[in-house]
Amino acid sequence: MLDYIKETDRLESIFLEVLDDTSKRELILYLLCYVQLIRKVGNVNIPLEQFLRCASRNFINMRNSWKDILAEMNIFFISDLHGNTYTGKDIYRIDERGFYFISVHHKYCKDISSFSSKVVKYWGVINRVHHYGRSMTPYDAVYVSAIMFNEGLYEELLSYCEFQKERFRKEANFFDALSSLSLAYKKKESTIQHISDCLRKITPFGDVYYSINLEKLRRDLSKLLKKLQKGKSLESIKIEFVNGERNKESKWKRLIKGIKNIFRRIKGGKRWTLTTSETACYYSIEDCSKKRKNFLMES
């Protein structure tokens, strides 16, 4: 599977690699920091020191040094004031006392808006993956593939479905169905055929499949087919989950929002980062535990 990932576009391969091993989620956060800074600075060339300050704020414990991480990513270029550039393993040659700029590979700089949009979508998916510290299950793979479709990551989803079919043979037909649906939106050719294929392939799975509301998806696809057959344009649809999953997600979002607001009140509106969110969560839980102990002792 890793060999397959290496054959894809570098940005896409980083995303797929992190999906497979979420302990590497910092790779996406490095990209997110870069996107945040180019929006702030208005230039694709960012001072390296400024970039590293942004990245270091988002981690309590770094898995590796920044040179190890950037060399592993192999998507950034670092340049000095003399015009020398460093990428991949050449990054280890950088003298940390010097002044440098960092940018992504030039092919991404040509359409930095598209690059930025993808990175934000990647983080939106990674942030909802639930298999931290354990092997991925069929449920995880099906859930993630649905999230990817909803984010419009059709190219990445095609690659993801290909190697998940090899990993989870019982679920292969579902990944085939999702691949057909992705092709309809990616190529926008033979859309009626691709959507018909998807509808045919998901029919045997019943109304709910690993928390996915297939009954609703079949209705949406059937309506979409009728519109396309009448000559109307392709409309976007979303894959929905059964009520229990959706309610659980909304409660989690409300919890995070509450913790975020508590921390901001404590810190007087300090900028929100991953580090501060983890700190707030830790101290909020500690505070609740102490209050519960005191209550039990008093009663």
C-alpha cells in the first residue's frame, strides 16, 4: 500500500499517508501553518523562522525535529539569500543561524488558491478520523471515504478506495460504488452511467451500511438520475449518516466549542491553537474531577 501511495501526487500522498497513520497528523498541520501564513503575508515565500514558530505552537510534543519532518514531507523548498535551494534530504545542510525562506513546490505555487483549499479540506477530514492508536477497521475506512466524498476530494477518494479494496475485501463492492460516484463528479463525463453503476452496486447493502444512510443516498441518486436524463446539469449531493452518528457529532462539536469559549475567557481572548485547546481540555477535565470529588465528600 505504501508503494501505491508513493506513486501519487506528493500532496495527495501525504494526505493518504496520514489517513493510514494518524500519528503523522502533524504533516498536515505543517501544511496548514503554511497556508495560514501565505494568507497573512500575501506571498508564497515565507520566512522560515516565522513558519517554524507557527508550527511549534501547534504541538505539545514534537514527534521529530523540524528538519526530519520537512525532509520526510519532501514538498517544501527552502532558499537562502544567495539563491541556494534545499529540499528533501538537502534540508539537513541548512545552517540554523542563517536567514531562509520556505515555499511549496513550484507546481503548487502556480495555483496556490487550489492548494490552500485542498489543505484545509484535508485537515477537515483528518480531524474527524477516530482510529488514533489502533489499526484501521472497515468501519473507519467506510466512514472516512464518505467524509472525503462530502469534501469533494474525488481524486484522492479514487486512490483511497483502490487500496482499501485490497485491505478490506468484504467491503470492496462499496468502495467500487463510491469510486463510480467519484468518477461522475471528477470527470463529469458519462455521468449517467457512473451514477447508475453506483446505484446498482449499493442496492444489496440495505438501508444502513456502517452508519451510512444508504436509503437516503439511493433516493438522492435516483432523483439525480432523473434530472440528468432530462438534460439538467449535475448537482452535488452529500452522503449522510444515520441519526445516532449525526447527533453524536453535533454534541462533540458543542463540547469543543464550550471548552474553546472557557479557555478564551480565562486567557482573555488569546489566539486559539491546537496546543491551547489540548491544555484547556486537560484543565477543564481536571477542574470537573475536583468539583465532583468535593461534592461527594461533602455529601
